Amino acid sequence: MVTEAEIALLGRPAIIEEISYEAILADLMTDANARFTAAGIAYDVGGLETDPVKIVLEAAAYREVFLRARINDAAKANLVAFAGGTDLDHLAAFYDVVRLTGESDDALRKRVIIAIAGRSPAGPSDWYRTAALRSSVRVRDVSVYRVGTGPDLRIAVLATDNFGEPDAALLAAVDGEVQKDSVRVISDRVTVVSATSATVDVTADIWLLPGAPMTVFDNLEATLRAALAAEGGLGFNVTRSWLIAKLHQPGVEKVSLLSPVADVVVDDNSAVKVGTVALTFKGRDR
């Protein structure tokens, strides 16, 4: 089964055409010249901007660009990787997936792909992922794994808010969905848990460049938290080098990372959240 990542790496489908106004106009001019020649008409003013034939063909080429673009849009509307809006809603409905209130195209597209992979009611883990993801628009990602070889199944939930940590209401919403008779395999014992199993507290000394405004320093904590929210997720290790890179924003001369003293490593079913961030302004270097 093709995964979300593999779909993202697919090239442009052949049905979606690269459109060039200049190429279309040149083709129309070549055709007009051939028709004039066949009719015995000496046509040699096609290079003039005031040539009536060229003016008409420019308008025709312009309209053809829009027509071909519309055909491209129609082709994209039938492909999960490119469809958006109500077009995506109709594609999703074919796989029994309905857009949640406030759900973005990217989030809905992700759920459609997972739903396709998990259509067997007693097979892949994506069956449970599909159910968990449709329980709330606040679910960012889900990991499904077994504990040992018995019937115990864990569903680890990562939230879109609260730095990834799901609250009790979100866990209850997911649990309510995956425990339904239409979802839970009768031999499974399912428990819904938080995926945020590790917290990283960050302490660092910061030096700014002479001309950098203090707002650079003031915004570093928010920048760091936003970076983890955007790039982090299940199985994402928060390394010291990553933290230094995110704190080393334009205007920062030097970062001395005091904690964590080692990389924070998690497994594929867990995620890291940022705890306290203590940054100290040490002055300006150079």
C-alpha cells in the first residue's frame, strides 16, 4: 500500500500539462503561415505587432491557455494528491471519509490516504488510525502498536494543540470512537494513551550581533516551540544540534546550550514536547 510520504514524492502526472503561452502562439502562427501558403497568399508580416492576424492569434492563444489550465484543474480534481475544497470532499466521500468541522485540505487528504490503507476491518493498524483521526480535528497523528503478543493494543495520540499533548477530553473522544463495535476487533483490548512520552526542558545562553534588535531574543522561545510543533511528531528525536539550529536565528551570534545535556530520543510511537524554556541574554558579541 502506498504511504502518505510516497504519494508526496510522486512526480507530476503526465495528464497535467506544462502550459506555455509562447509555445501555443508560435504553433498557431506556424499553422496560419502554412494555411496562407497553401492558399497561395504571400504572408510575411507576422513579426509586426500591428499585424491583424497576429493580434487575433494572440487572443486565441490567451484563451487556449485558460482552457488548458481548466483541463489541468479538472484532472487534479480527480487525484487525491492534488484535489482540494469540495472536489476533495467528493473524493473522500467515496472512501467513507467526511471532512470534520474546521479540517484543512491537508489533514483531510491524510485521512483519506490512511482510510484507503486501512479498509480491512481486522487487518492493518491503519484501520484504527482511521477511526482515531476522524474522532476530532484536534488529532494530529496516531500510532497503533501492540504490547507483547497478547490482545493489548495501544493507540498513542498526538494533538494539534497544547504542544502535542492531548487533554482528557481529546483522549476520551478518541477512545469513544475506537471502542465502537464497528471499529474494535472483538479480540483486541484497546487503550488510548498520550503519545507525548518525553519532555525536554531547554536552557541556553544567547549572544546577539551588535545591530540585532532585542525582539530577536524575545521571540526565540516562541520560535523554538513553533518549530517543534511544525517539524516534530511521532518518532522525532529532539537533538542538541536541532535545538541549537532553531535558536540560532538571524541576528543571533552565539548559542550555548546548557540543557538538555544529551539528545532526547524516542521510539516511533512517542513524541517529545517542550517543557520550560530558560534563555539568558549574555550581551552582544563582535
